[in-house]
Amino acid sequence: MAEASISWAEDQFSCSVCLDLLKEPVTIPCGHSYCMNCITECLDQEDQNGIYRCPQCRQTFSTRPVLGKNVVIAEMVEKLKTRLQAAPVPPPVPARRRLQHTGPGDVQCDSCTEIKRKAVKSCLECRSSYCQNHLEQHENLFRGKTHNLMDATGRMQEVVCSQHNKLLEIYCRTDQHCICMLCLVDEHKNHDTVSTTAERKEKQKQFEETQRRLQKIIQQKEKDLQELREAVESHKLSAQIAVEGSERIFTELISSIEKRCSEVKQLIRDQERAAVSRAEKQLDQLKKDINDLRRKDNELQQLSETQDHVNFLQSLPSASFSLSGSTDSYSVSSHLSFDDVVKSVFQLRDKLLQFCSEETEKIPGKVKTIHVIQTPEYQTNEEFLQCELKRTHTHATLISMQNKELRELGNRCKNHNPYRIAFIVYFKIHVLQHIIENNLT
């Protein structure tokens, strides 16, 4: 019982700012008491605004309150300290007092002075944010009163009217922004207004619908993204296969040409060896014939120089008979050169180069038709115009265009220049009509 009494007294004489027993207690005009240092720091922070508030009840004062020591409370605090010193060692600090200090991005408690703790809630009526301990004091102080609490926010000034310093509770649909009660009876009088809660419900429905549409778009985009990624991978794979296949085919083509080159060279060498072999045999025979004839010539020369008439006459028939077999001649062929072969190879080269040039010129056109993203139907304005002119080559087509086809044309032309489309429509309806009428007459 004594411990409960001491605990109650400790709570009653604790400073709502530092949460410790009052030190040099002072009381401000609203009746709340604080440590001299704690309330002085709070008032110093509000010197810039010129409006001073009680950290607990948020009552405002136009002038800075004069601080005087509350002697009665000081004596009671001293007696309480004495009793606390004689009392048993208190239990550990409750978990609710072990508060988290603020970090980057956190909202600070407006009631903390020395060490700013992390705020957990913000009160729209008090326009302040509180840590867990100061929030409990706030709830005890305003028990039974309806104060709107929200998650701690550092944007408290944005929910207060800059003109009247009142809470923004009304939404003006006429001017499309939030206003306070004083704005409602002043410049927004007779405007279409509702509470911010009601407008939030209405906007929330629109917001959810927009969000649903956005999610559908995201899903479609994600589907498109996946399809595009697969298309890109397929395109890369196809390109790699095409490169490897082309390289293999060109390698085979080069190998085939090299093989044909080797065959032609071998053919030339074989013919060369055969012709040279026959010619060399003839050379050997000619050399032998020359030697025989020279020998016989020497014999005849000796015979012509002999003084023995009988011997000369007896040897003459045999010498004449031998000469009859030595008068054979050899003619050299007129096809000694391989120029015709070289000429044929040149012709083969020219035909092959021409064929390769004609065929390879077709390849870029086929390559350019392959895309990951589908290309527009018309690449240029001229192509679009030519296509549309072909669609109007008969009078019947022209007549039908004046109703249904004009709408279809508009649907097809959404992505084209409106001035050019207008020209096409004018051309179809007026110019071609004039030409057709002249042709029909």
C-alpha cells in the first residue's frame, strides 16, 4: 500500500517534459507545473513565433509567462524525495519508458526537451507529436474528450489553415482545396463544401479505380516486358544461329572453290607432264637422227674426196638409199599456251562474282525485315498517301468512303499527321470525284 502511494505521488509530481521529479518547480498560468529548465527551454523554442503554449494542454499565451518558483510543490517534492530514499530499491524502469531516440527521417516528440524521442502519434487538435510516454500523459489529460490522433507526421503545418491558423476540416469542391471553418463562413460562403472525411471517401473510390486501372496497365506492361525479353533472347539466338550458319556456308564455299582450284591446277600439271613427255621423246629422236645424218654426211664427204673412181661409183647407190629414210620432219603444235584455260578461269571468276553480288544484295533486304518490335505500317508519308490513293481507284469506293470508310480511315490514321490526313480526305472526296466524273462523261 505504501509503495502504491509513493508511486502515485511520484506520478503527480513528475515533470511532463523530462518525466522525472520536478526540479525547481514552477507553475504557468494554465496551472501546470514543470521543471524550471524544462519549461524555459520550451518557451525559448517558441520565442520565434511569439505564441507560447503549454506542453500539456496546449493553451496559448500572447506574452511569455513569468516563471516563479512554486514553494508548496517544492516542499512536497523534497518530502517525496526523502520518502523515496527510505523506500526499497524500486523495480527496473518499465518497458514503456525505454523509448527509442529519433533517427534519420523520424518525427520528433514536441514535448521532449533534452533528448528528442521518436514520436508515435500526432494530435490534430493540439497540433503536436508525442512519444509513447507523452502520448499517455496526453490521453490521461484529455480523457473523455475527442482528440483526433494520427500516425506521427512532420507535416502538421500542412493541415492548418495558413490564414486563420485553424484545422483544415472542410473540403471546398468549388475551389478544389481544403479550408477551415472560418474560411467556410468567409470567402467560401455558398460554395459546394463537404467534410474532408466525406470527400476522402469519394476520392478514395476514384483513387481505387485509378489504382486498379494502373495495376492492369502494370500487369500488361509486365507481360509485354516478359514477351519482349523472350523476343530479344529469341532474336539473339536466331542471329547467332544465322551468323554461325552463314560462316559455315561461306567456309564450305571457300573450301569448294579451293578444291576446284586444286583440281584445275592438277589438270594443268598433268597435261603439262604428258605433253612434255611426248615432246622430250621427239627431242631424243631428233637428236639421234641428227647424229646419224651427220655421220652419213661425213661418209659422203669422204667419198666425195676419194680419188678411187671405182670405189666412189660402187658406194654411191647405198648412200643414196640411206638418205631416203632420213627426210621425215616434225611440226610444232599451235596450242602451246594455256591462255585459253586462264581465260576460262577469268570467265568463271567474273560469273561467280556477279552471281555472288546479285545474291548477296538480296540478303540485306531480308535481314532488315527481321525486327523485335513490329514496325509501323507506313514508314513515310509518301507510302501512306500512295496506299490511300490506291484505295480510291473506283467511283464506288469513293461513294462508300463518304460514310463508313471515312470513320475507318480516321481509326487507321490515329498515329499520322492530322493535316496530312485532312488533305487525303479532301483529295478523295473532291479531286478524285472530279476526275472520275470527267472520265465517266
